[in-house]
Amino acid sequence: MTDTTTPRLIRLVDGRLAFDCPGCGMMHALNVDHPARPRWTWNGDLVRPTFSPSLLVTWEWGEERTKKVCHSFIRDGRIQFLGDCTHAQAGRTVDLPPHEDAAANPETEE
């Protein structure tokens, strides 16, 4: 059963929101409150967030500097991994997991 009360996001002090990505296993952060770019629109919901546009995270990994990609849409508390992802969740849509620190951090509540 999906938990519908625990926040999926935490607020960072610099105006970004962060979540734990179930695809690549890393935390991703999106700028929603700071005028710097890139910036995403957000529906204001910490439990069932929607962001626009898509989130594209790229990095190099290992000694050989292999290019890694995590590309997704986050809509209504679900994360849709696009086909260009280099992890096993590519092409799947899954629930955004509750953030383990969110329940303990009262500043995540609006």
C-alpha cells in the first residue's frame, strides 16, 4: 500500500527541493525558489509533487569516466524514467519514495 502522508521531498536551505532517486540511488535537487537557472515549476505538494520540465542528471562514473544518465518526469508523486536513463529503471514509472529525513524535519512541512 502506498503511503500518502509522508513527504517525498526535503527543502534545502538554498531554495531547492531534494528527493531520493529510486533509479540511480542518488539524491537529486531541483531549484524552485531561487531566481538562478535552471528552475522548475512545482505544484507545492511535498507528498505528491509535480515538477516541470523534466529533470536530466548526467555524470561520469568510474576510472573510465563512463557517462551516466538519469532523465525523468515527476508527476503527481510518481517518477517516470525516460528511455535514455542508463540504470535499470529506464522506461518504468514508480512511486517517488518517502524521504527518510522528511518526517523528522518539521521544516519540510508547509
